[in-house]
Amino acid sequence: MKIPRSSVLGTVSVVVVLVVLVTSGCAAWRIKQTVELARQSEPFQASPTDASASLLVVGDSTAVGTGASSPLESVAGRIARDHPHLKIVNRAADGARYADIARQIEGAAGQHFDAIVVLGGGNDVIRLTPYAPLEENIARVAALARTQAALVVLMPSGNVGSAPFFFPPWSWLMTQRSRALHRMVREVAADNGALYVNLFKEKENDPFAQRPDELNAKDGLHPNDAGYRLWYAELDKQADLARRLASLKR
């Protein structure tokens, strides 16, 4: 049987469809929730009249802020709240993989930004992008970003296998692929002078697995407001973001 694939699904992959076929109706319900959250999501952008620096945000649904109650509760929205001097351009899209993220950056060609934040990788994990082209696409994203901004931050999604959306054995595969994703991004960041933010934790130590109702959106796949707050805190801490963005003021 051929299973149709809609662009609306975005983050929903062949693996997820198989999960629905072999597990409970709860998984099917969560797919519907993911689709609805994607329809409601809108990437946060800001254009203050007195902007003194600029930030480009690219990536997938986590860069859009899917699962948050409003764009202001997304990572980009939280950056704007703490740094009102920033002009924020957000080209992220639900369902984007690293190959798409490269095109997002290319779409901003000709513009210079003081900083670029890349949030993505979850779709490559879920949709089983082979490792060799995935690593090439990550390297391409980092190289393109470095041509347009002095400060580049790569923040891949956390342990996708910890998401309540997935059941064993799929959750085990998602954890394995998330671990590999982070290794690739860490190495690419080091090779390209970019900063790497580590959101990966093994399931027994992952707050998204230990406090699922508190940190996950209703689809069990995306962060909710509290989840994005936690991600932003890690971004701020690991990349020393507040100090770096404050130093960009002209």
C-alpha cells in the first residue's frame, strides 16, 4: 500500500507512519496533533526601528517554535525579549532537514547578519537521512552560515528518542540517530569556528523523558513553552549568548 505524504505533515516520516500501523491509536492521535500544531505555528521575527544588530534564525519546526503557545514563547521570541535591539529574520520552516536549512541560508544571500542560530536535525533523525549526506549537509550549513555572520550557533534537537511520541523499538532507533547527529554537529562546528549547543541527554537523564507532561507539547514530539524555555536556557548558558549578543550593539 502506498502511503501519501503531505507537506503539511513536515516532521512526520515513513517511520512515524509505520509506528501508527503497528501501535495504538494514541500514536495516530498524536500525528493529528503534530499536523495541527504545524498549521498554527508561525516563525517569530522582529524589526525594531532602533535595531543595532541583526540575527538570522534558520531551521525546522523547533526554530519556528511549533508547540509553543505563541511565537513569543519560541527560542527566537525569547531572544527578542531579552535583546530588543536585535533585528530578527526567521526563515525556518516545519519539516525542514539540513539540506533545506542550507537553502534557507542561501535564500538570505546578499544580506549580512551579525549572528546566525541554526536549530534543526530532528527531521533528519526521524526521516532516516543517511549519515553520509547528512554530515555533508551539516557541513554545508555551517560553511554557508560562516560566510554571512561572524557568530554562528548550531543547536540540534535533543534526544528524539525521549519524545513520548515514539515507542520501542522506534525510540531506541531515534536515540541512536540523535546521538550520531550530535556527534556530527559537534565535529562540524569545531571545524568551522561555530558554537555547538548540546541538548542531547540519554533518556534516563533527559528532562523531556522524566517530565513529559511538563515539557512536551500535546503531540508528544515538540517542546511546549516550558520546553523551549529550557532549550533557551541551555542556548544562553552554553553559547554565552547574552554576553555575545549584547556585544553586537553598534
